[in-house]
Amino acid sequence: MSGLFGNRVDIGQVLAVETPDPTDTHIPIGHGVFVALFKSALKDLGMAHRTMDHVLARQGAQYFGLAEIVTDGDYRIVVGIRNSHDKSIAAGAVLGSNVIVCSNLCFSGEVRMDRKHTVHFLDDLPELMHGALSKIEAMKDIQARRLDKYKRVIIGDIHVSHFLIMAVEAGIIPNSYIPFVLREWRKPSYDEHLVGGNTVWRLMQAFTQVQKVKSPAAGIFELPAKQIKLHEMLDDASQLDLTVDINAIGS
């Protein structure tokens, strides 16, 4: 899955990472155990991943996995999972999409799970993971309607310039990325992104293409949070209202 940037490793290398001993307040879980819990929850729900990529950072203290779950239209539903041994990030899962033609990842944030490695962490984790993954089918419908709306809404260059400034202020991209996003907006790397003209879909692909190419290897750990903010802004630009659906998906 080429959308996952970073230093990819195989599952054997993930399993080989040593898990530190627990303390009274911090209960680390092995990266391999975390992956196994994820796969078990999928199996319990009658689903399976098609492919799964793995990234390690900080000498193995941080783990990020990306699993492709469903192929539907011109994008795939994906699940990103993460874990750490050094308290740097909470264990978590987030649903998103991966655009087939360019492998650009987009995490929208309606479905996500975060849990610190505290005393009852291991007891709570299976139920939390199961609860998050059970929303995949509902997420498919939300994402399909979201991307369809993005493809139908035209946005002008003046609004794009304002959007870029707001994206920098929101911490989605650094100021130095603006010329690259503008270049990708004006002359996309993929002809498919030209279809429909100057749409919100095209703007989304400009952002995600630059994030894929320019971000450092460890950036995959920060990507979901940044793209959740990006989707909030794109939804506003599209005048997209998914409130009812989001409330239903979280119930």
C-alpha cells in the first residue's frame, strides 16, 4: 500500500521489538499483541484486511500499521492503528480512505479510538477496538457521500489561497508547503484529479499528495490528526452536513 510513507518493516520485525516492563501507572502492550487484537476484532466482525503495512519509529518504541479493509469505487476504506512503548502516543485506531489511483491517504476522524496505557488498559482495549471497527460499514456510506460532494463543489483560486492560509494556521501544513500545494492544485500529478475541474476533491488531493511526498518518515504518526482537521475544513468549504450520520455512527 504505497500511501503509507515511512520506513516500512515486515511483521517479523514488529514482533521482534521488545516490550518494556510495566510500572504502577504505565502498562505497555507489545506491538505484535496490538496487531493481533486488531486482527481478532476484524475476524469477530466477519471482516478481514486485504493488505497491511507496518512502520516502526524511535528505535521500535512507536508502531503504526495501515490495513486496507474494503474496496469501493475509486477509493478504499483503511484503518490506521498505532501503539507506543514510551508514552509518546496513546494506543489508537482511526478509519480513513486511500484513493486508488494515487494512494493518497485521508483520515476523516468520524471513527477513532485512543487509549492511554494506564492500569486498566489491557482490560478495556479489546472492547474499544471492537467498538471502533464495528463502525466500518456506516463509515463507508459517510465517506462515499463526502467524496461525492467534494467532486461536485467548485472552488475558486481566491478561496483556495484563503484555504491555504487557514490550513497553515490550523497546523495542517507548514508555511513552506504552500507553493507545493498550489503547484499540485494547478497542475495535478494525476490526470484523474483534473476531472470535474477546480473541485474540493482536487484540492483535497493536492494536500494529500504533498503530505505523502514531503512529509518525513515519522510523519505518519501525525497524519491522522492533521487530516481530521483538513476534512473539517473541506466539509465546511463544501457546505457538507453529516451531523446526523456522525451521531448515529457514535451511538
